[in-house]
Amino acid sequence: MKRVFVDYKKCLACKACETACAVRHHPSGSLPGALGDRRTEINVRVLGIEHEAFPLSCRHCDPADCLTACPSGALRREPDTGAVLIDPSLCKACAMCASVCTFDAISFKETHRARHGRDVAYKCDLCVERLKQGDSPACVAACHSGALKYEEFDETRNQRAAKSLRSYLLGDGGVPPHVELYRELRRKEFARRRGGK
């Protein structure tokens, strides 16, 4: 099965992945429609810690603790892609799934898919409909720095794990020079804001 892999050193914190996810999951399928709509699902979050950034979303674990924790049966695994999906009509918003999620990838709010006008669980659905059409997930397609890749899980994990930890985290190519330059400028800007040199 394929999964989304993150090369966090290549992430520019541009949030193109968040924007693409919002547009993909909005009923209008457009950026103007998604902007300012509180019910828009954004299933990937770019977390910033100091000057580092990391796109975080559901890892579609196997086995998935959230699947076994859900008492209402709202979570299921899609057989073709292996994606863990939520049926909002069955969700009771009990937060059992979120409490066992290691990656803090499950959030709650009233979304466009919520039928009862109340908060429900939502998370990355791996853009299953796009995958069925032969496309990659929206976040991966929007990432212009190469920080997100959609690849075979076992093959990629084994290749990276067989090398050093640095290769496992950064991938084969390491950090491109233009990305490293951008990151250095960002580090200096954070230091300047704190009153350092």
C-alpha cells in the first residue's frame, strides 16, 4: 500500500498542502468557496516549532488504534487503498479515536459532511476519490518543494531504514541547496526577532 511520506527538511511552511486540502474537501471545489468557511475540512496541518515545519496528517496506521477504539463503528478501512475513513453520520463525537491517536491527526468540528449540525470527527481521507482516478492526494500534488511524496510504504521505509538516520529522514537527495538557503534565512529571522544575532 502507498502512503504519504514527509521529508520535513524540505518543508518551506508555505501551506500549499493545507490550501489544496481545503479546496479538495469543500463542496464548491474552489478556493473562494473554501476561504472563510468555518466548516471547511483541512486534514493536513503544517506545524511550526521554532524555525522547523512539519506537515502533519493521518498516517493510516496498520493496525490502527482509532479503528478499534471507535464504539460507534464510524471508522473503517478502505480495502483498495488501505485508508482509514470516517463516516460522519455514525460519529458520536466521543473522542475515543482522538484519545488513542499517536499523531494527534483527528480533530472535531461541524463540517459540510456532518448531517446533524453538530461537531464530528474529521481527518485525512488520503483523497481516496483522487486515488481511484490515478492521481496522488491533493496535498502531495500541491507540494512544490518535494516535502510530501506518495510512495509504496514498505519499499520506501525499508530503503530509508537501511541507510543512516539522516537518509531515512531526508530521503535520497538530502536537502536541495535552495531549500537549505531558505531555511538558513528563516533561522536568522527567528533569531533576529528574539533579539539574537
